Amino acid sequence: MAVLGVDGWRGAWVGALLDGRSVHLLALADVTTVLAVPGVDAVAIDMPIGLSEDGVRACDVAARDRLKGAGAAGAVFPSPVRAVLGARDYAHARELSRGATAGRRAPSAQTYQLIAAIRELDDALGEPPDERVVEVHPELAFRALDPTVRDAKGTARGTLQRLRALRTVMDVEAALSDAPPRVPVTDALDACAAAWSAQRLAAGTAQCVGDGTRDSRGRPMRICW
């Protein structure tokens, strides 16, 4: 049973194709390429899918709460409201968000940098959405694999902690040794964590947070691992 974990990377995507313990890293140009990877039973992607029309998603709040005290609560960015996908620029995004939320919310500059990728994914999922594709968060996966993962990703300690966690479920060093050129180790490890989540989704053993609601395009507002 092959599954795919996906993480955004410089306007493109890093994929981790996992089958049993064997994992292979891929450089994928766009979401169409991601969804065209053959023989995949589940696709777990670290990117917002279901988007609120007027406020905070329950799954973001729950994910942040789970990561409090585990060194990663700040890794869960507030997802933009759906109106922001139509923004021309950052100022317009803030205007659209404030209009949709009665002035309560405006996306951070960091969140705005994800808008193009969120829009690309939203367009590619179609209607009804491709149910193979599920939103995940690598930090939830890493802590589920090993609660002692505490340090930030990209640090020496954090990198080693994540490698140790992934070694228990896949041959991660073999994947890294054969990674596409220029793929950063942080994105490669996040894609591998997403792939483990995809494996759990395909097996029916994944955990999810959210309130069970879907957005206006029928996408579930949930985060799984």
C-alpha cells in the first residue's frame, strides 16, 4: 500500500512516497503533479484545505492546544479565511480578511506567503474534492511518533530528534541519501512525517482534530496525523 506525504517547498512541493518502510523523496512541480503520482492510496499534505468563511478553524485551535508545552504551538499558523484566496496583494488580503471577519482578523505576512499554494491546492481538489487528499501537520506526527521531540526543526538537536522518530517507521536515511538536489532537510523530514500520517489514514488508524464541519466547497476543516 503506497501513500504520499507532501510539504510545500519554494513554490513547489516535496513528496515522500512511502510503501511499507521504503520511502522515496520526490521533487514535484505543482499540485497537478502531486495528484498524478500513480498507485497512491492516500495523500497527506501540510497545507490548509478546508477554509473558514468568517473566523478561526476549530482544528487549528485544537492542534495548537495539543502542541502547547511540546515546543511547537507556534508552528500552527492561523489559516486564512476563504475570501483571502482572491487577494491581489498583501494589503488586499488584509482588507478581504477584515471584511469577512467583521474586522477581527487579518493574515500575517507569513500566512500570506502560503496563499498561492493554498489557492493552487483548492483549485486542484475539484468538486467534490478528492477524498484521498487530507490535511496534516508534521509536528503532530513527530510528537505522536516520539513525545521526546522537543527542539525546533532545523536545529541540530531538533533534526536528530526527528530522524530518530522517523527511523522507527521508515528507512529515512536511505531516502535522504537519494533526495533530489537542493531539497532542504527540514522539508524532506516534514514530507516523511506527512507520509507516515498518510499511511495511518490509509489504514484507518489516524487521529484527527476538528469539529466535523466542512467549508463552503465541501472540504473538511480538520487536521490529521
